[in-house]
Amino acid sequence: MSKKKKPARPKHVPQRTCFVCREKRDKRQLTRLVRTPEGTVLVDPSGKQNGRGAYLCDQISCWEKVLENGRLLNQALKATVTADDLAAIATHRPAAQPETKSH
């Protein structure tokens, strides 16, 4: 009797949706914005910080929509985002790159 090896299962990759463009992507390709229990809004590079989170893709157009219109972020995080919070988030904006639309 020979034992057959089972093929290795592919590792599960968590999927998240950008709250601006609604595209699903791998969690690690997105930037997490979080409303902390204290009420401040900031960028969470670890993806593990306590609080309500929302994911934003690296397309410049999505970042511009969030930064020019704070209401999108207010709705996603169910919080009131201040101008100081938006300025802090803007420092994490990705560098300009050609946008690619994947379907």
C-alpha cells in the first residue's frame, strides 16, 4: 500500500472591499483607516488596531475623493472626521502611478 500525498491546499487570502470604488482586493493591497475607541481617525498600517475600520485601495482617484469629501469617510466609519484627521491621512497617500482597472 502506497500512501498518496494530497496536494497542498492554497493558503486563504482575505478579501476586502474599497469603500470608495467598491472593488474587492486582497486585504494586504488595501490601506485600513480606523476610528479608534477614543474617536480619532487614523491610518492603521498593521491592520490590527482596535476600532471600526474601512479599507481604501491605492488608486489616486479614490484617495482624492476621500480627501476632498470627508462625508465618504464619515459614512464608512460612522464618525465625524476633522480637518486634522484628513490632513494626517493625506500624508499616507500613495505616490502617483498609472491606474489600472482589473475586472
